[in-house]
Amino acid sequence: MKNIINFAHRGASAVCPENTMAAFRKGLELGATGIETDVQMTKDGGLVLIHDETLNRTTSGSGYVKDKTLAEILEVDAGSWFSPEFKGEKLPLLEDLLDLLQGRDTVLNIEFKNGTFFYPGMEEKVIAAVREFKMSDRVIFSSFNHYSLAHSKTIAPEIKTGILYGEGLYRPWDYAASLGANALHAYHQAVLPEFVEEAAKHGIAYHPWTVNDPERMKALIEAGVSGIITDHPDVLAGLLAK
Ligand code: G3P
Ligand code: MG
């Protein structure tokens, strides 16, 4: 069994509606040892797990999360768009997922979705929740907004951070170190074996996303990555068991 974190991307999002409790539970059932999720904030400060800035694509509602109250968010259906089988699934709050994972050793990757809207104070609220659940040692924050990661590191140095990026970052291990980050959450095509080796020499882990092709998974395992973010945790679990 290889010691690589198997992150279920938005939960087991290939077989369940993404970022729902059903998807998170299914991810664990399928062998995930980590969960990746996205967090946005309502106008009254609720921490909601949803990928998009709007409710339009993945719920029965519409409009921006930032313009809704928590009570309004809890009314929408987040399962029917995927399949009638999931009718009635609610949008989870961060606290719901922390509660599910409490008492387990699952790693939780919380992605701050604050690239388009900055959600002032969101990092503080997320950190307070993680600390309340005493899960600081098992959480890793990531974001495409690297100002946000630098900020979270100043207020919670004990919680790991991972730099999210697409491609073409020059010597990303140096950049990660300059931000006090622990990991590189790179688009998987931007990950070469020599990069993984060089990053490791600098104490920086690689957690590539979103890897769904088993051959690509094998290549990244061989390259020595520390974790893989996938919609198919069952496929990755099968490879890691060999
Ligand atoms: O965290 C990895 C991946 O989730 C980043 O992209 O758009 O799926 O949140 P996205
Ligand atoms: Mg994400």
C-alpha cells in the first residue's frame, strides 16, 4: 500500500453530485484518504461548500452565493441536477464536513474560492471552524488566490497550505517556500518527474489535480507525488493497493 493521499475531488464527484454530503461519504466508502472541497461565503457569513460563485449550475436555485443568506442557501436542492436519485441533497456547510471527518484520519483539502470575490474575513472564519473541530493537523488550505494563502499562513501558521496553479510557474518550489506553503497543487499536466524530485529536496509536496486517467495516475505515483486529487478515488485506491 503506497502512502499517497487519495483526495476525492469535490467528493466522489464522478458518481455523486459534487460537494454534497452524499459525495463526501461515497468518497470515503470508495477508499479516499483525503477529501477536496471548495468553500464560498454567504452575505451573512455562512461557509458553504460549492464550486461555483453562483447556484445556477449545481442547484435548483440561482444567483450569487455572496448575495444569499444562509437560510436561503439551505433551501435549494443540490442533487437533482445530477440525478433524480439525489433529490433533496442540501448544500453542505463546512461544519457538516468537519463533523463527518471528526474522529477519522482523513486529510481535508479546503479550497478557498476567493479568486473572483474576495469574501473578506472568510479565512478567519474557516480557521476558527477548523480549530473548533481540532482538525488543524489534518487540514490543508489551497487557493488560486495566493494572497489568501499568505494571509491564512500569518493567522494560522499551524495549518498547511498548497499553492494552486495551472501551468508554467517557474521553480514553483521556491515560490511555495517564499509563501511559507507546504505543497504545490498543480494542474497535473504541469507536473514533470524532475519537478517532483526538486520540490522534495526543498521540502515541498506535490498534489496534482484532477487526475482521472489510470495511466496518468501511475506515472505520477512513479514520479513520487505525495497526493493525487481525483474524481475517481476507487480507481486510485486500486492502484495504490498494488
Ligand atoms: O483543488 C484542485 C481543483 O479542485 C482546482 O480546481 O476548479 O476543480 O476547484 P477546481
Ligand atoms: Mg477545487
